[in-house]
Amino acid sequence: MTDAAEPQLPALPDRLSVNPRSPHFNEAVLQREIGIRFNGKERTDVEEYCISEGWVRVAAGKSKDRFGNPLTIKLSGPVEAWYK
């Protein structure tokens, strides 16, 4: 049963990115803080995730590409996502 005072949150998608240029960017979902657990540990540096394929993308240090975007690496393992 939902409380009438709290608005209904959109369901978390299977794949989500924080990059506005990505086709998997969803501003409505990113309005609330999202927690990501990867390989049993909570991560705060995730740029993109996919639950069904079991991977996350994280920044590779302070390296930047030629457009000034952080370089990312793809890590494989079990992924869980939830609203904080």
C-alpha cells in the first residue's frame, strides 16, 4: 500500500546512464538518489549499469577523452539497483 503523501517513483530501468548524451539517460529516474551494489559492495562512482547483462561502467581514474569526458571501463559481475 502506498502512502498518498509520497509520490509514486518510476521503476528503475534495466539499463541506466548518468550521461545526458546516452540513449539510456532517464532524467525522471535520476531525480532521486540511486544506490548501486556491484559484486556485493555499494559503489558511488558508477557512470552506467545494466542489471540483466551484469556490468557497470566506472571512470578510469582522472583520464579524459579528447572531448573532455571521463574514460570509463566496463566491469562484469552481479548488479543491484535501488532508490536510497
